[in-house]
Amino acid sequence: MPTPVFLTVDTEIAWRHHRAGLDVASVYDRSIEPAGVGVSYHLARLREHGLKATFFVDPMPVLVYGADPIKRVVGAILDAGQDVQLHLHPNWTGARIDDRSADAPGNLTDYNRAAQQALIGQARDLLIAAGAPAPVAFRSGSYAANGDTLDALTALGFSIDSSHNGAMAPSLSKVDLPPTQIAPIRHRGLTEMPVSLIEDRPGRLRTMQICALSASELRAALGHARLERHAAVVIVSHSFELANRAGTAPNMVHVRRFDALCALLAEHRALLPTQTMGAAPAVPLDRRDTPLKPHLGRYYWRQAEQLWSNLVAERAA
């Protein structure tokens, strides 16, 4: 039986560019289309390889920058035949265009149940107003979710959450599930689709994310998932992740990882088909999937890659 792969792209205006006081066009470009390797690059590679992905879009910057930037990115994703679902960083509710230091509490878990439900409902309405279909899936910004978040989502009619990330528990991800829970599970009225993990060193979990794992680790994790018949794999990227943090040049380490991942998934599409959260996937819910175990060779290779990324790619002009 195939193991479905959910490529997900958290698509958001980067707070650091807002805080830097850049003009609206520059904030958008460095967050959504940085250095030619942003959302349009993701969409082009997906189209080239015949892959599907879910873009979790944060509409809250509408409160500061107006609707046009979010309409623009939502339209591009939908025109490319890809999936738009809901993402949310609540600090935008306190942001101002004339005072870039102003914000609100940055994590959804900083709010009580009623306030979380109000924020998620507001974000859903803003996303729909930007041209997206009514979302059915959600991922909290910074994976900051807890039981109140899931209860609020259930009350609002969502069917899927993908906020649980054991590598970020319990500091950010506070969903009441074990950190090693990577298999989809029915929980608090939702299907929880946890972010996939590997164990990169004994006892230490790491997110299956483009900027976090080398191409060899991604390949090994997918091979492990297939061999062990995992119910699903959930991989994370960001709209700005393939560029340096300044958004001014490609980070070629990350670009090569994403390109290699797309090529791998295209080659093995029969065994690792890509699916979207919005397609209401019928994934098994009774698996005890476990993360890939540590491998020193892969670990030290990634350390070398990360050193190059930090010293060279991140300093590119």
C-alpha cells in the first residue's frame, strides 16, 4: 500500500521584514517571492514534476497591508492547481504600518480558548475573502497549538490540524500527544496530521523540513516511511525558506534539497504519492509509526552542509 506524502509550505509575510521597516513591495517580495525561489519557484517545480502540495497561508497581514498581497499569493497558488489552507500568526493583530515595533502576543497558545476561536475564525474569514475556498485544515504559526486550539478548530468545523511537532514540544508545540506521535490520529474531534520527524541523535527529534534536513536525510526518512508502511509523511517548507534570511539571494543548499526532494517524489510517485490536506485524505489512523533512527554519517554530512549554508549562502548579497 502506498505511503502518501503531504508537501506543505507555510506561506506568510515574514515578521522580520515588517520589523525592518521595508516598504510593502519589499516586504512581500522578500517573504513570498524572495530572490526568485519563493512561492512561484515552489509552484514551478511542483508543476514540472507533477506533484501536489498544500500551502498554509497566513492572511493576518491583511490587517496591516490590506488584502492585495494575500489575494495575489492565494490566486497564484490556486491558478497553479495547488491547495490553500489556513495558517495563523496572531501577532499581526497588534501590528501597525506606522510603528513597526507594535505587535500582539505571538503564539496562539498565549490566548485562552475563546480568544483562539475568535482569532481562527477571523483568519478563516480573511482567507476566504482573499479568494480561497473555505479551509478545512489548519497549522498554527510556529506550531504553537494546544488542546484549546484543537477544540476551537473542531467548533469552527475544521477537520484537520497539522500543528503537532514533537521536535518543538513542549516549548512551542503543546498539543497533548506524545512528541514521537508522527502517525495521523483522531484527536479531540479532528484528524491530527503531525509534522514528520527523524531522530537525528539519540533522544533528539528534528523536523522533516527543507532547511532542517539534508537531502540524504530526507531520502532516508522517506525510505524508512515506505519500508515501515507509515500512514503518511508530512514535510514542511516555507515561502521564504529557499532564500537567505535577508530574502536577497537564493540559499543554494536549500534549493538543491528541495529540487532533489521533488525529483525523488516524482521518481517514486507510485509508492510515495503526493496528496493535499484539502482533498480530505483517507489515511489510516491506527498506526504506531516511529521516526527514522540516528545515523552518524548522515548527521555529520548535514552539519557540514549547515556550516556552508550559514557561512556562505546566508551571507550572499
